[in-house]
Amino acid sequence: MAMISGDTHRLRLIVRYTILGLIAVMFVFPLVFMIVSSFKPDLQLLTDTGSLRAFLPVGDISVNNYLAAFRRAPVGLFIFNSVVVTGVTVVLSLLVCSAAAFAFVFVEWRGRDLILTIILATLIVPFETIAIPLLLLASKLPWIGAEGLTFGWLNSYRVQIVPFVADGLAIFLFVQYFKDLPGELIEAARVEGASWGQIYRKVVMPLAGPVLATVAILKFLAMYNQYLWPLMVVQEETYRPVMVGLQYFFQLNRAWGEIMAYLSLITVPVLVFYLVLQRAFIASIASTGVKG
Amino acid sequence: MANVALTGLKKSYGPVDVIKGVDIAIEDGEFVVFVGPSGCGKSTLLRMIAGLEDISGGTLSIGGRVVNDVPPKDRRIAMVFQSYAIFPHMTVRENVAFGLTIAKMPKKEKEAKVAEAARILQMEHLLDRRPSQLSGGQRQRVAIGRAIVREPAVFLFDEPLSNLDAALRVDMRMELAKLHQDLKATMIYVTHDQVEAMTLADKIVVLNAGVVQQVGTPLELYHSPANLFVAGFIGSPKMNLLPVTVEGVTSSSVTVGSPDLGVAMLPFRPGAVVVGDQVTLGVRPHMLGLGAGTRLPGAVQLVERLGNETIAMLRLKSGQEITAALGGDQPIRVGDRIDPGFAPTAAALFDTAGIALTRA
Ligand SMILES: Nc1ncnc2c1ncn2[C@@H]1O[C@H](COP(=O)(O)OP(=O)(O)OP(=O)(O)O)[C@@H](O)[C@H]1O
Ligand SMILES: [Mg+2]
């Protein structure tokens, strides 16, 4: 009996891991193809696509594509710009959107439902429809910096950051999560003398780990993949992000190897971000341990 | 320490009146219990005292100061919630110290208070655990600990024991009674469990549908319920209520009759009751005994032997069923005809509107 059930158990495990493995392979293949190809010369890269060799580091392997990519475009600068814009936006967005959701869920004030409805309505407005008015606005906005008062935000980090800090989807996710927190926790904190600010910092945010991670991931991906907006508002290389930088490689002579090298390079921050957040995500769930 | 006074207190949610003008005076150091059926407004009333619900009308004062518009943190109250509401991301120590941390109390003093509370509640060994590693009873202690370290003038409890199992509930009930003796603070306690109410309270407030039905000591409520609602709500098993007709009145007695009872003269002031009124006679199961007083003959339908007493359900001539709590070793059996009786002075009589008549 024990033998048989042990065997069926093992069989089940094998089947399960085989299926999971196949799914993992499906997801990993494009990534492998990209990285492997980035080390091959163009001609071999194209002929290899007809066979499994496309996924294997065989033949004429070198880092020439990477060297060429760096010669063609300021790759480091682009990655730096994207990391700055994305990082700052994600952090500000987490703060601003969670604070807004906090006010919508826990604090009572007049007009709160109406304003929340309006914010949620912005979810169905595609960015493309507001891009042009936003461009006009951004080109006229004032700013006080090192050179004193100036007008027009074009060619800057702030024009890539500020419009995306307040985010209807993020607010919506925070609102949903906060509504599910036990109301008596907030009331207990109020009775104990905590101010709204203290309740936000000491009670709500420490319990918001999972939704913070979710919003951070969504926001990171959206910001890192920005293309249309930076294309419109940034004409100078100094502030150009990675996705716009891809244009450098789609000139008359299309160098596939260099494109693969560039793509491999700009994928690195995404992987780093994911690995860091995955650990924080699991830790936050483990430490919360909300249990009835 | 402080007294609490509710004067004409009202609460409505839009057009719905939930608390309909409540007057209660709570003395300093008193243990007051609000009881009533589910949805009668007990929690709402308590939350109004806490400052978690705003007050639609009337005044609330704590320690002689009107606090209608004072935020919860400035009312010198502490509250223990039904769900305990302890912070899952903090250790027990941090939970208990939460209010003190917020008040920026110096570390030494804070630690001393937490240690003292932990000693009183016998949870020193739990201080470094997280709430997820505690049992229900232990979480309840943490919630109480968080309340006592702040030395509030008034403690508010909203059904604090209802999530515990029966045995633990009895233990915690006794501990709460002891805590009240030790701290001598004013405590207001909400429950729908009448045993908790009877055992803990100096004073019980019975609520129904947002209206105070009666305020009194547990024994006052037991022996002299003000109306039919209180009569039915307090006491277990429930008071037997029998419809009877008034057959005669004097200034100090009311004579009633019914097919079950025959005719009985009861020592009550008639008030507005006149001959011919349909009134209600109330007799507690424990007031019934074999072989004495005014008889209620009937056939035994069901017998429950509890050892210390025997609960018998009888069917009277009219078909009405009543409960009698008899001595522990009664040899009665289902189908027996018995005629337990009660002393007229121990009965209660309610007029046509359900209001109790006063004893003469
Ligand atoms: N926010 C609200 N809006 C409308 N009605 C409410 C609201 N909160 C409570 N009520 C109503 O007020 C009444 C009293 O509620 P409350 O919670 O005080 O009852 P309770 O006596 O504590 O009952 P329980 O024993 O079930 O806890 C109920 O009828 C409830 O439906
Ligand atoms: Mg309640």
C-alpha cells in the first residue's frame, strides 16, 4: 500500500513539474533567444533562426555587438535616465496614491465619493487622447530652478515624472486593499490617540506590503516602457530613456545583433528590480500574518 | 476616574433613528453593562461614547465635561473591541505600548507600565510574540493590556468575550471582574449575553430598538422587571408569561383569573388597570415549587435533569406551556400531572401596555 501510494505520489510530482517546466521554457525561450543572439554576428543570427541553434550559444560567439551598441548610442546614459525617471515615479506614486486612497477610505469629508468617482473615471481615458493637450500644458508650465523662474518643462526629467505620479489605477488598487483592512484596527488606533498621519504611517502602510508590491511592479513596467510621451517631450539626448533610444538601432542599416545586445542590456534593470521586490514582497507577507 | 452622563442622546443614519433619546447616569467607578438583542444599538451607543460615531442629538459628558465634539483621543477613554483589533505587524509589547508611544512617553516609564500591565494580565512570557502566534484568549489579554496601560478614566468593552469558547469566557469574565476591583475605573461593557450582564454589572442598562427599557442592579431587573421586554430578556430559563383577565381591584390588590389559574388575588397597586382588562402575569420558573402557593396544574411534557435542579416543561389546561425549575431530585416523569405553585408576592403583573404594576 505504502509503496503504491508513494509511487503514485512521485508520478504526480513528475507530471506536475514537467508541465510547470514546459510553461517556464515557453516564457524563457524569447529571453534566451535574445541573449544568445546578442553574441552572434548578424549573418549567423539570421541563418540560425531556422533551427534550434537559435537558442544555443554556438558558432562565432563574441561581444562585438555590445561594443558596437555602445559606439552607436550612449546606452549607459539611456539606462541611467530610465532608471531615474522610473525609480522616482514609482516611489512618489506609491506615496501619493496610497495617501490619496487613505483619505478616500478612512477619512470622512464632503465630496469624497464624487471625487473618487471622477478619479476612477480617468481609468478609461487612453493616454493618447490627452497626450497633445498635456504636451501644450507641459510646454508652458513654470518651474523655479537654478536659473530662477523658467517656463516650459520640455527636455527634463520632471516632464517625464510629474504627469505619472498620480495614477487612477494605483489609487483604485490601494482603495480596494484599504477597504479590506479591518476597520476596528483604525478605530483602535484613533482611540489610542494616533493622528491620521500616524495611522497612515504606523498602522496602514506597514500592513500594505502586498498592494505596495503590486502597484510598484505595475508602475515600474509602465514607466520603464514609456515611449510615446518621452518621444514627444524630450528632444535632447541628455534626458532620453531606453525605449526611445531603440530608434538609434533602426536606422538604414538594421543591425540585429546590436539590437539584441541593446535589448539584453536594458532588460538588466527590470530583472534587478524584480528580484529585489520579490524578496521584499515575500517578507512583507510573512511579517504581516493577518489572521482572524 | 470619571462619571459619564448621557442626556437625551440620539443617533440617526439619514432618516433611520438608531438611538432614540437615551438618558443614563453612570457613576465614577461603576461597572455598567448594556444588554439587548442584536441590532438594538448597544455598539452604536458605546461608539458614540468613544467618539467613533458622531452624536445626532443630546449631550454626552465624561467627568463633568461635555465631549460631544471632542475627538476620541481626548476623551480619556480606552476601548476593547470584539475583534480585539490588535496590530498584526507589531509584537505584543509594541501593541500594549502603542498609545504610550503615540503620546511620546519616555522609554523607561513606558517599559515599566507595559511590565505592570503584563504582570496584571499574566502575559509576561508573551511580550515578544506576534499576534499571529497567540490564541484567542491571549489576544484578548493584549487588547485589555493596551487599554489599561493608558490609565483611562473610562473603559469601553464591546462584546469582548464573544469570540472565545465557553470555558475561556467564564475565566475571562472573572478576570474582568477582578480587574474592575483592582483598577476601580468606570467600565462600560456591551454584551447580548445576559449571564455576563448579571455577573459583571453593578448596573445593567437594558436596551431595545434604541430605547432604554430599564436601568437597575442585576437583582432589581430580575425581581422587578419594568416591562414585558425586560421580563422576557433577563433570567434563564425565561419568565413564564400568562394572559389573565382582571376580575377585581382594590387600592392594594388586583384579582385576576384564567382557566389555568382559577382566581388569584395579587398584591399590586392597580394603577390604571380596571376590571375586564387583559393583563399578563409573570412567574419565574425558579419561583415555582411543588406543594405551595397559587397553583398552575399541568401535564409534564419534557424533563431536563441538571443535577442541581430539574427543569420541567408543563402544558396547562389552556394549552399554554410553562417552565418550572424544581429541586434536583424530583422523581417526576413525562406524562405526570403536577401542580406547582408560586407565592403571589413573587409574581409580576404587566398592564395592557406591558408595563409592570408596582407591588403593594
Ligand atoms: N452605518 C450605518 N448605517 C445605517 N444603519 C446602521 C449603521 N450602523 C448601524 N446601523 C444600524 O443601527 C442599529 C444598531 O446597530 P448596533 O451595531 O449598535 O447594534 P448592536 O446592538 O451592537 O447589535 P449586535 O448585538 O448585533 O452587535 C442596527 O439596526 C444597524 O442596522
Ligand atoms: Mg454590536
